[in-house]
Amino acid sequence: MLKAKILFVGPCESGKTVLANFLTESSDITEYSPTQGVRILEFENPHVTSNNKGTGCEFELWDCGGDTKFESCWPALMKDAHGVVIVFNADIPSHRKEMEMWYSCFVQQQLLQDTQCMLIAHHKPGSGDDKGSLSLSPPLNKLKLVYSNLEDDPEEIRMEFIKYLKSIINSMSESRDREEMSIMT
């Protein structure tokens, strides 16, 4: 059984914990409390299997605190990560500026491929929804960008996340297959 480690990173108050709880079907948190360090949510998703072989997959979603005071812990959080989801609040201009730092630290410095990264522009309840009006600078404009509004269309973000998990698992499975073939030849 494949086991994938996915990091949820991004600025403080971007909605990482709310999204993590929703996507893993964990408990709902009704009031804001900043994540201290990291929370690890383990889950399985029946819609995600390894290269259509029917092999189940397990996931660890690491909901990482957005405060830079935890920066000394980041190398430990990044170890053996298979994917990174950068969550930001599209309504806060400073979050857009911070995204490049998160991308640099968690994707580029870890030598992850852009396909292993996804951006989620999260809109908090009542903040409106301005899909399509967000322009990102390179290299962020090459990444998969998904808009999240849990009030208006929660299933859209769930389906996009399942597609992302499938791409991570397929990549892991192909890598494992190549490794097995190299051992046999």
C-alpha cells in the first residue's frame, strides 16, 4: 500500500486547518486558533488507488502552522514530502506576496516538480468569490490554481483535491515501478 505525505502550508489565517478538516472529513473547528507547529491528519480516500491496480492508498496531511517562528522546524516537516499545497487567502494582498517564499522553501528547495504542488485561493465565508481575477507572477503562474469557497461550492474543491491526490499517487507508483525495473535489469 502506498503512503503519501502532503503538506498544507501558507500564511497565517489563510484557512489551511478548515480546508484540511473538510478534505479529510475530520472534525469541524468553529473558532480560529492558530496551528502551533503542525497537525498530522491520516486518512484514506476510496476514490484514489494506485495506477488503477485497486491498491489502496494512505495519506498523511500535514497541516503546518503559518507563523514564520516555526521556520526552524520546516526542514523536518519537509522530509519525505510527496506534495505541497499552498493555501492563501486571496482577499489579503500580503498573502499573495508571501506565496513566492512558501513556494521557494517548500517546493523549489526540496526539488519537487510543479506537478507536485497545488495552490488554493481560499475565500473565507462571507468574503465573496472573485474567481479568475487573480494573476500570479512566474513561477507561480505555472502551478495548478484552485479557488475554494466552502459556502458556495464545497464539492468542487473536494474533486480538485482528489485529482491532485491521484496525480501524486500515480507519480509515486510510476517511480516505484521504474525503481523495480532498474533492479531487475
